[in-house]
Amino acid sequence: MSLMLNSLFDKSIEELKGIGPYYQKKLKALRIKTIRDFLRHFPSRYEDFSQLKKISELEADGVCSVFAKIEKIKTRKSFKKRLFITEAVLKDETGEVPVTWFGQPFLMKSLKAGVLVIVSGKVVSKEDKISFQSPVFEIVSRDQEEFESAEIHFEKLKHTAGLIPVYPETRGMTSRGIRFFIKPVIEIAKNQSDFLPRSVVEKAGLLDFENAIQQVHFPSSLEMAEKARKRFAFEEIFLTQFLLLEARAENASFKAPSVAIDIEFVKNILEKLNFELTQTQKNALWEIIKNLNKNYPMNRLLNGDVGSGKTIVVLIALALVVKSGYQAVFMAPTEILSRQHFKTASKILKEFSAKGGSASGGGIEIALLVSKQAMIVSTGLEGELTKLSLKKIISSGKPILVVGTQAVLQKDIDFPKLGLVVVDEQHRFGVKQRQQLLLGESLVPHFLSMSATPIPRTLALGLWGDLDISIISELPKDRKRIETSLVDSSGRQWLYGFIRERVGLGEQVFIICPRIEQADFDYQKFLTSDAKSVKQEFEKLKTEVFKDLKLGILHGRLKPSEKERVMNDFFENKISILVSTSVIEVGIDVPNATIMVVEGADRFGLAQLHQFRGRVGRGEKQSFCFLLSETESKIAQERLKAFSDSYDGFSLAEEDLKLRGPGQFFGVKQSGIPDMATNALKDLKLVILARKLAEACLLKFDKLPLLKSELESFRQRVHLE
């Protein structure tokens, strides 16, 4: 049964009768390749054609349907616009109404005088005369003598009765065409068994598959359409939870090195710091230390607000691993961030011996490994060395902390005693990737991921439910609050003067330009438009506003090496003002940067604005964030005002989830989960229920062949790692 279900839904649309090569190509442009894709190409909205009226009852601006006879019809060409116009007159026993279609001369082949039709659409009024313009229609009978006796089979109508689905379209494939092709596919699909167990359907209060697939495409009411959409959103969340639970169970089946809990060693490090950890830092550190002591791999996400001090927590955990005789890796997404972490680690840890306590002759060995450089800080050796030399040290199994980019995962680098991998600014580093770092042939290293993007609880459970999560929600006590202000067009000149004044004091500035929104997202066009926007702003500032200051530019079209060079120049204060798109490095620490200017701030989400604001305020000087917006939207203005008054990243993330949906958060769009399900991730109760029911089904998984088959297909469609 499971194979039959799967084989039907996974069949190519090329096997469907009546869909030729031309329409197959159009459907594929809508990412419809299989029957499953077709069935899940859900309507974006519904037109309400449930009111069948007499012509005498028609009112301007109303949406309705009429059953009438075509009294006359003709097509003419508008020479002015070179457009074909088809004009008809409809008649019933109460009166007549004109109808006009534009650019559809082919209608003359099917619509003739005397044909009985149902026409549905909006009634428009011009010069006190009402008419239909470009309505949808369906032929009821070609025999005008049947007008009085014609029987209308509403259940067979696709375009003109009840709630009519309107789909995402493409050129050459309209909603009418999709409705025509999908109706027989639904009839085939309705005969298939539901992969969701009956107990899940009942406990979640869902429609069964047969009713849901009918009601989502051709609903009997808006209420039933909403119930059907809830069913399919639940499906995706339920299957996602299943994959996460499987990943958690798989992780627990591996063996990992057990790192001894050495409280005295940790205390020695903390005593040398010139600050005290916050309570949530302490809590997170203790959770990580306890995990490291287990004999199965830690799989944890350290989620902290911007500037909350995640790095020090991670460095202590890394030091503990090296002290226990294992090797550790701290990976960052860019070389400049890797060098920043290497510098911090060297400053804090180099005086602590791997044997415990402070070291007299040297500390924990720390190495930097990036694409073109290797460095080491260790007992009796400090400075640059060849990558080959560092690889030999690593392959010897010597306890060492290696900081770097993904260059540390090269196949020719062997970590025989790898105990912990920390990945900065990546939410996910899957089991398969960690298996590349096998310790010997039996042990898997512990894994810790860091994120400075506060993740709402619903998303944390819905998309990262395979990870344990530690949260650092407090900022260090001595951290100065960043003064945040809204600036309209009248305040721009004052702001430029303020920037010049602060740069004169040796401080630095970020200016962020918004992206140019596009209806049809294309990655290369997106990069190009982003680059164009920031280039225009850069040229204006450089030639008109700050002619005598040092400006730099950063955008997505630059090569990685160019981005590194620009950020390094900014880091070393060779650039005073950096004009950038949203690609500025998350986590980059430039203590001298004190001003963040965000152009078109209303175009960014609250969570992203919070990330931008977190790029400044890293030093002792007072920092500022200015939000520029010319929007006249009262809602947008209130939203920005609320942001300027709030400094809690987790609260802002929750609000962003409500306002803009889950797609704004890293990893959600990339997951492959359909939009309907990602939007449902805002519903915490639904996510919790899906997880609870998935846990119950996991215990009897072998007895659920339909679910097992569907889960395997789902696994191929999404990519959560």
C-alpha cells in the first residue's frame, strides 16, 4: 500500500492524460513536476462566485455570477492599442448586460450566439451603465431552447460556481488552466489512503486527506478552506518534527569522548577575567559542561542576544576539552572573524596550561588556520608557521585548539583526538558533516553551534528541535545602551554633521542601504540590485557629502577576498565610513565603530535591525543607531518607534515573527519547507501538538508503512541540515 501511495504522488505530470508538452513546460515553470507538486500547488486566494443572480439584480462593484444566453457576440481590433476586443451581450428573462474580454479573440471559437453560459466576475459601472469586464465563464449548453429547462450541475463547474481558487500563475498558465487540469488529478488522489494515522487526525482535529484535498482547492466555504489549509500545514510540521526526533535519536546512538568536569580549572579562568559572567552566561556554561561530560555527542545551540558574551562561554568550554587531552575546533564563517576569535582566545587562554591552573612556561596551545595562513600560540612556539607544520601537529593527536574557517575540515587534515567542534553563526551542522570528523573509528566529537540571532521559541522547536538550546539573554552589566533614534528627511543634514564630528574624534561609521525589492526573486538579480543601490549611495556620499573622508563599500557582488580586504581595512581604521548592504559580518567586533545608520529602515525586519545595531557599542565609547525612513505608513513608523525603545533581541524576534513571518529568519527559506507550513510555525500550540503526536508515532513507527513512505519522500524534499 505504501509503495502504491508513494508511486502515485511521485509520478511525473508527463504521465497525466491531457497535459501536453506545452503545458508541462508551463507547469514546470511553477515548480510543478510531479502529481504531489500539483496537488500542493495551493490557491493563494479564492474568488467568491457563490451568488447566482438575475441580470436585473446586478449592482456595480459586486462580485457574482449570472446564468444567461449569449444574445450576440463579435470581436474587433482596437487600432489605437492594436488589441483584440471581444464584446458580447448576455440575456436572461429579466434583462441584458454587456460583457467585454480583452486580448482573447479565440473565444469566438467556443462562444456563439445562442450558447447558454454562466459568467462570473466583478460588475463594473461606467457612465451609469453596468457590465462585466474579462469575467470567467463556463458553457452550460449549446442548445438555446434549453434555457428554461437547463439543469446546472454546480459540482462539475470549475470556474464559475461557489468559491473559485486563484493560483500562483505564470505566463501561459492562468488559474483557469490550472483549475482545468487539477480537477481530474484531485479525483484520482482522493482514492488514496491517508498517510496520517487516524489517531493523529482525530487528536489534532484535522480533516482527512480526501476531504482536505478537495476543500483546499474547491472549498464549500471559506471556513472549510481554512480547515484544509491547517491540515496541510500540520502535515509539514508533523513530518519535520519526525525528522528532528529521528536526528536526536541518531545522535544519542553515537559515542563521544567524556570530558571531565574540572570546576577548579574553570574558576581559575573566571578569576583572571576583568568582568563577572552574567547569570545566563553561567547557566549556559554549566549546561555545556554537563553535556561534555556525557559519553554521547552534545548537539547544542548557544543562542544569545547581540553582544551578550557568547564567545567567552565557548572559549572556556573549548579550553576544558583541550585540558582533558582532546583537540578542539572553533570555526567561523569568515577569515576576519576567525582572526578575531584567535586573538581573543590567545589573550584569555594562553596562560592556562593544559595540565590545569595558570601556566608558567606556556598555556593551552591555540592555532589559527585559514586559507592562506597558519599561526600558533603555544609552549615554546609562537608566531607564523607553515600549514604543513600545523597539520603535522594536529595529526600527532596533541591537545590543541584550532581556530579557523571551514579550511580546518579539509580531507588532508586529520584530527585523531577531536573532542569538540564549535561553529559560529551557523544554526546547523549536521550529523553527516560531523561524521567527517570521526574520532578514531568509534567516537564522534561534541558539537556546539552559536547564533547571535535570537530565535523565537516556536521556530526553535519547529526547526531546531533536534538540538538542545542554551540561551544568553542578558547583556554585560558595564555595556552602554546604544542610543537609537528615528530620523526623517529634515534631519539628514544634521546627521551628516554629527557623523563628521564623530569621525573627527577618530570614531567609525556603518551606513546600511536597503535592498531593492523584486516581485520575482532571482539571486543574481538580487545581488546586482543590492550592489546598484549601495554603489549609488556610496558615490553620492563620496562626491557630495564626505569628500574629504575615507569611505569604503561592501556588497554581495564582491569576491570573498575583496570582502575580507574591505572589512580588514575597516577593522584597522583605514576606512572611516563603511557603506554596505546587509552583508556586513554578523559578530564582527570593531570597538571603534560607534555609529550605525540604516537607510530605508522600514524595509528591514526588527530582528535584522537589531543585528545591525549590534555592530556598534562594542567598546567603551557611547554608540548611536539612526533609523532613516521616508515611509508615510503610520504602522511602519510605530514599528520603528517601538524598535528604538526596545533593546531585548528575543522580544523583538517574537514581534518580527508575528509581523513578517518565519521567512525572515536564517535557515527557514533554505529549509525547503513549503510557505504554508513555515507560516504555521507562528502557531506555538500547533507546533507543540505536532511534536507530541510525532513522539507517540515514533514508538510504533514500524507499524505505520504509509507514514514511513511519506516521511522518506519528505526527507528528499527538504534539507534541514
